[in-house]
Amino acid sequence: MDSTKQKNGLTKWNQKIHIYLGLFLLFFIWLFGFSGLLLNHHWEFAKSWEKRKEVSYEKTIQISKEREAYTLVYEIMNGLNLNGSIHNPKFSGDSTLFNFIISKPGTRYDVQAYLNDGKIIVKETKLDKWEVMRSLHKLRNPTSKEQSGWYQSVLASIWGLSIDIVSVGLIIICLGGWYLWLQISRKRLYLGLISITVGSILCIYILFFLN
């Protein structure tokens, strides 16, 4: 009797967690799913690159003799009052020119720094809301070496925490769904077994053979 009571109590709590956690994560999952579709397809209405807006400008700042890439990046970003993810920092052959890219959802800065005289040329590219959604799908929690302090502590960390919550929530929902499946009638149990087998085979194929 106690065993049946515990089982019914566990099933009831599992159903509540399944329902309310699913409702809490609903819009996060929709956002992640829709942005994934945008990445995977080239729909006409979401062709952001063709609709981009570009503007270039120059600025001169004081640049130290520092030649360590990320330290130099932060120095230049502070001088320009820019923030975002850092990509592809590289020096020219004679180390007089330094290039890198700063990006954040919807905006990209291509930066050329002339180290001898401190002249900086910035090309700013603005993209639409569809590109913002694509960027959110790809955005990850940065390492301290990769990011400027402001962008890491506020924007990327908040989004990184959101992704962690969604990921853990989906794992809980899947485990709860698996438990609920085991409580249903034999006929539906077989349908679930077919579903989980086909899904597992497809996942294993993608992970180990599709390369």
C-alpha cells in the first residue's frame, strides 16, 4: 500500500514538474527552435546580409607598445568605447597593422589598427532582427581571455545562464517524460519503445557516422 502511495505521489509530482517547467521554458525553447531553423534554411524574408547597413569611420587613439594580441584588443576597444565578442585577432607580417573583429547580436565591427601612429579604421555593419536571432543561437559563455569585461559580465553571462537553465530544464523534462512513459499501458509502451529506438539510432548515426 505504501509502495503504491509513493509511486502515485512520485507520478503526480513528476507530472507537475513536467507541466510547469515546460511552461516556464516554453518561449526559450521556441526561440532556440526558431533560431535553429533560421540557421538551417535560407528563407527570403530572413536574408539579413543583403539588407545590411555599413558605415566606416576613423579615430586616432594612444596605443602602447604592448604586442600581446588580447591585451592590445582590450586597449583598443576601451579607446573606441566598443564591446563584444572578439574574433580573429592578427598582426601583419611587420607587426605595424593589427586586425580583429568585434561582434554582438546584430552588429559587427571590423577593426584595423595602425600601431605606429594610433590610427584606427572601423567598419560597422548593422544587421536586422533575424540576424540577432541567429547570433543568439550561436552565442556562448565566453572565457575571460576572449571577451571584454563589460560584455562578459552582463550580456554573455546572462545569455549563458539562460542556456544553462534551458539545457538542464530540457534534461529534466526528458527524464520525466521517460518515467511517465513507463507508467502507461502496454500498447502505448511499445509505441514509445519504437520512438526511443528510432530516435537513438538516428542520434548515434549523426554523432559517429555523419562526418
